Amino acid sequence: MAFLMFTILAIFLIAAYFLGDKDLLSPWFLLCLMIFAMFIIILLNYNNWDVEINKWFILYVSTAIISFGFGGAFVKCFYTLPSSKTQSSKKVSVFEAKVVKPYPQYLFLVVSSVLAVLYIYKLLSDVSDVASFSGKLRKIYDNTVNGYTPGFIYNQMREIITAIAYVNTYRLMIRFYARKDKANIFILILPILLFIIAALITTDRNIFLRYAIYFVCLYVLFFYENYKKKNVNFKIIQKVLILGVIALIIYFILGKMKQYSSNFFNSLSIYGGSGLYNYNLWLKDFDGSLLYGNATFSTFLTSFKTVLNYIGINLDIDALDRFEAFIEFKSSNGYIYSSNIYSALKPYTADFGYLGVILFPFIIGAFYQWLYVRAKRHKYAYPWLLYSMLIYPVLFFPIAEQLFGRFTLGFVYELVWLAIIYYFAIGGRKRILVKKIVPNVNGAQNAKQ
């Protein structure tokens, strides 16, 4: 059954690639790619995990993939993406940027520096009873699991630091690809490094992982627009693989700093593959008892209850714990792992059974296809940042639910601060005028803005 599932996922991946016009950032292709990659990790642990795939797992996962694809196809019925097939292979694309108003890079550096120092000091001062640095990080992590928060003001500091890092990354891409741009690369990078340091202190490695996904997605969008030679996807895959390996190594090191004992392969297996395999294990014992939204919308309901409390309304909701009980697994050869990471399909199934893996993937597929259409139609603009920032739930899909599960007040603040910082620094396309110079049929050059 495991190798049957492998074949099915490979077929889905190939179909998504060609139906998506060979676009590596197509939402359905990314979904199929990640599920396929995580299933490979399961196969690599075939003996250690006593891998046994049940028929319900094949049915539910296949249904979810198809439903996601239909959601994207539904949006495509109303919107048409620019086709790369209509572009000439001899087309010359020169990216130019004329900065009408200076980018506030030094202001952002000062703001990020001050806020990062205050935020980091707050986190470390709250665990001052621990001597070693790694011990402090472990204590911060344990406190977070038990509900610790540095407070509203400090949380907003972190969101501002994050937003500046994201917008600076966008400006850095402009700097790399644009002609006649004298923005200081070092000054642009410093707030990004401060953000990564702050993310390290929070012990939430997902903050770093989400940024890495954002960086790669934004980089690929820029690369597609500025590399018009043949084999563009091959070039992108080469570069993304290098970036991906670097990101995984950093991610592993961050875990070691929190006193994790697993080696690199076990860490990758538990974080990457165990979520999908745990869903397979969970399905075997699923008794059909439904939660009707409490699993998928648990964090949203908690945030909604908090907002109502602000205005004096006490909503009687018992939301599920953010950190679910661990699955303890022991194979016949003595290998043991413990993991609380599930695929996104687990809460959908727990809420509405088989209907859940039809309904939610369809909605998500339609939503991300709509975001992608906007990104493709508004090149070098805010929709690029938004799509790059929000694509991580699709990549996390076989690992954990990250769309509805992260729909908290903090997520809303994150979106708001990104929009504020972007429009303050860039102001849409009024401050940075993007030109692509292409040859016309007579050989002369025309500039298209």
C-alpha cells in the first residue's frame, strides 16, 4: 500500500506541474510537491516506523489533493494568468527601478535595533533564574508551551521587527536585480539579521522557517521575471535546493540550541514525515466522532472569545489546547518516536469526517489560486509580498494545520504591520517605478511600465 501511495502521489505531482503551466509557484503544484516529499521521508523510515499505510489514508489524502486542485480550477474559470508559453525565448528583460523617494533604510535600522534589544531583554529577563544560554532558551520554550507571553506591547515589537525584515527583503531583491540602484545592501541586511536573532530567542523555529519560505518564494518571483533564457525551472531548482539545505541546517542548529537531542535525519523525519504518518495512524483508530469546527477553528474561537471579553461579553467556549497530546510510537525493532505534529488533514477530518477533506482543501485551493492570480497580475507590488508571506500553510499542509490554526489576533497584527510598513516605505508603485525593456518586432527597444 505504501508504494501504491507513492505512485499515486507521483502522478498527482506530474499532473500538477503540467496543468499549472510548469510554474513552480503554482499553489496546487506546491501542495503536491510537499506531500510527495514528506511521503518520501516516510518511506525512508520504512523499517524504523514499521510503515503500514491503510486504505483510508490513501482515500482521504487523494481526495484532499483532488479537491485542492478543483478549488484552484474553479478560480481559473474566472481569471486568466499570463501564460509563459506566449513569451518568446529570445525576449530580453532588463529590470530597472527608479526610486522617486528614498527608502527609509536607516530609519528601519534604528527602529529594528531599539525594538529588538528591548524585546530580547524582556524574554531573557523573564528566565534570569537559568544560568546557561541554552538553558534559557529551553526555559523560554517551556514557558511558551505553558501559555507564557511577554505582553501585548512586546508582541507588537516583534511584529514590527518582522514586518521591517520582510519589507527589507523585498527591497533587497530590488537592489540585486535593479539597475542604477544605490541602496546600501549592508544596511538592508542588518534588520533582517536582528529579526532572525529575535526569532532565535523566542525559540519558535517556525518564525524562521516561515521567513525562509517567504524569502525563497519572493526570490523565485523575481527570478521568473528577470531570467528569460531557457531551462528557467532547472536554474531555480538548483538555487532553491541550496537555499533549502542552508535553511534546514540553520533550523536544526536552532533546535540543538534548545537542547534537542535528535540527529539531523531524525529531526527532519519527526518534523517533516511524522505529521503525515501520524495522520495515517490516527485514521486507523478514528471512531467517527465529530467536533464540528472545534479542531480547525480552535485558535480562532479563542481569539474571538478574547475580543468579546474586551467589550464585556463572556463567550462560553472550551477551545482545544494548541499543543495536542503526543503520539507515542514504538516499532518492532525498538525504534521510538514521540510527536505532536499532525498534517492539516487531521483537524479537517476530526471536525467533519470525509466531508472535511473535500470542503477545506477546496476552499484553501481556491483562496491560494486567487492570491496567486493577484501576484502574477501585480508584478513587483504588494501582492508579491502577500503571496510569499502567506504561502507557508500550503507547504506546511502535510506537517500541520497552519492557515486556520494560526488565525489569531497575532496573525492579524502581523498582516496589519506588514501593510503599514510596506506602504510607508514603498507607497505602492509610486515610489519605485518598474520598467521592463523588451525589443519590438523591428528590433528597437520599447519600455513598458
